[in-house]
Amino acid sequence: MSKHQGFRMKAPSHPGGFVKLEIIEPLGLSVTDAARALGVTRPALSALLNERAALSPEMALRVEKAFGVSMDTLMRMQNSYDITQTRKREGEIKVARFKGKVSEQKAVGI
């Protein structure tokens, strides 16, 4: 939860850390073996497990099929993580509160 909701909670964990600590390591799998079980490349899985890449819906489905962890749960973890990371950069995102007509607002390139 953010300060915008009136109280704070611990920052959400990256789902890659969860997959690493709760699935891969307890099963005694190497990253190579886990990647093989998931049908992905070792670098792709390593990037996720080391929190350098976001969890894609496809990867979440692969984890669900291979290890039985709900894709929905994993994607909620990713979404919560993304929200928290974006809130941390809130000051960098310059957008004024909308007032008036659309034609009066100045567009900024994304």
C-alpha cells in the first residue's frame, strides 16, 4: 500500500526473488535445469531470478505449468512490484492535474 491510502506496508518483492527462493532453490535445481524445465533460455531465467527483468505473463504461465504456482499470484506480485517502483519515481513524472478542455492541455512526448 502507498502513502496515498493512509498507511504503509513493506515494499512488495520482485517475483523473480520469490521464484528463486521458494521454488528453484528448495528443489535443488540449477538455473540451467530450471530453465530447461521451463523451456526458456538460461539467460532469460537468470535475469528474472536476479531481478533484472520483469516477469512476463508467458513466463508466469510456464512457472505455473512446471511448478504449480498460480500464474495469477505471480502476476499480482509483478504488478504490485511495478506500482511500488513507479511510485518511487513519482517526482520524475511531470504531469499537471487536468483542468478544462483537452485542446487547452499541452502534450508531452512519451
